[in-house]
Amino acid sequence: MAFEGLRVLSLESRRAVEIERLIRGQGGVPLVVPSMREVPLEDNSEAFDFAARFIEPGGDFKLEANGHFEMVVFLTGVGARLLNQILETRYPPGAFQEALRHVTVVVRGAKPAAVMREWGVPIAISVPEPNTWREVLKATEGRPERRIAVQEFGRSSEELAEGLRARGAEVTTVPVYQWALPLDLAPLKDAARRLAAGDFDVILLTTSVQMQHLLRVAGEEGMEEELRKALQRMVVGSVGPSTSETLRELGIQPDFEPSHPKMGFLVNEAGGRARRILESK
């Protein structure tokens, strides 16, 4: 059983033509809207601004009393790795890890903890599940550190930053990214409005960044709540476990994953399952 006329939204960018063809081939009515564009590592200016205050040009830890950070909070493992890749385009290999050994390192969950262990960086605070900003604030309560950097990946955590600042901390958020929003946001904004209005039955995601960008645009347009409600009534297809994990962190529950984490399997198996999932909602 294929889509049989169901309206299918895809936020694919690089393989937009291919996924549109696949959806039509399964009897769906596709709308494919690019949601991201690749950004060279060297263009991550916020990451380098952070490093300028954290690492000496030669690769040593900055010791100036008013310049260096006292605590670094890692919210994701993939973000930690990407930040290191970015910094290694300007600093010696291992410089970032060496600087981290001089500060209080906080990790949210198992993924960034695994990265720190791999790097040989001591973990001072491991934030317990469910790993939200509330747990981060509770785990760091009473700490003396006041100059804090928070590594972000995808959606920013304004609540965490504001909670730390309310304690008198100087907080620097360090957003790291490999993908940015499209230069022309009009199609993505229109898709968000239509989704919030209930114009789609299925959304297929080949990376969690697509949902991160959709939520960001919806938030800026003041319709994130309506969009989230609409997603609960739709079929949310995730290409695989990694994407599903991040979707859940974003508060989005995927309805299914294909048997293999590939675009073709995602579309074909969504076509066979979408109507049954919709009927169960």
C-alpha cells in the first residue's frame, strides 16, 4: 500500500529532486522545501571568538585572570566533535582538549561524556537524565565558577543561559554548526505556516537538522506551538536512530524508522505504513 494521495512534506536540500521523485513514485503528493545549506568550518565565527578567549595562539591554555573561562558545558557529543574540528583549522591538534583539562567540564548525557573520555578530559559534572536545561542548572547549582561557556548544537538553550546568568554568571554561548538556514527563507516559512495549518499528512526527515531549522523558523514567526500540535496529528518519519534521538530531544516523537537508514527505504516504507499510523492517531 502506497501513500494513496497523502500530502508529504520533505525538508531535503541536497537530494530534493530525488526525494520528490520517490514520493511521487509511491503515490504521494510531495512538497520539498530546502531547509539547510552547508557552511565551511572556517566560517564558524562564534567558535573562533570563543577560542580566542580560551586558547593561546600557540595552543596553550589562556591564563589571564579576566580572559579565560572557568567552566565549559557540553550539551551534545556531535557538537563537541564539530567544535574541535572547527578549532583545529586554526589551532594545533589537541590544543582544545588541553585547554579543557584546566577548567570545570560539564557534560549533558552519555554522548558528550563519551567524547570527553575519548579525549582524556576529566568530567567534573555529569548531568543526569532527562538531560534538559533544568537538570543542567540543578547539577551546577552552588558551583563557584562564574565565567561559563555553553556549547550548543542546533537549537539554542536560552533557558539555560538565562538561568546561569540569574546566578551572576557571565555566560558565553558557543553555537557550532555545519549547516545553516537557507539564504532564502520564504519557502521554509511558507512550509511552516502550511504545516501549522494542517496542510500535510506526513513529514519525512533525513536529518534532525531539518527539524531544528523548521522549529527555529516557526519560533521566529510565532507559530511553534501550533506547528508542534500539527506534528502530533501527522506521521513523522525519521531516517534512523541518530535522527530519532535528536528529534526526541527536541520534543518530537517519530512514528517510525525504516528497516535501513536510507532515503529510499524511508520513502518506500513510509508509503506502506503512513495510512495505518494516521488512522491510529
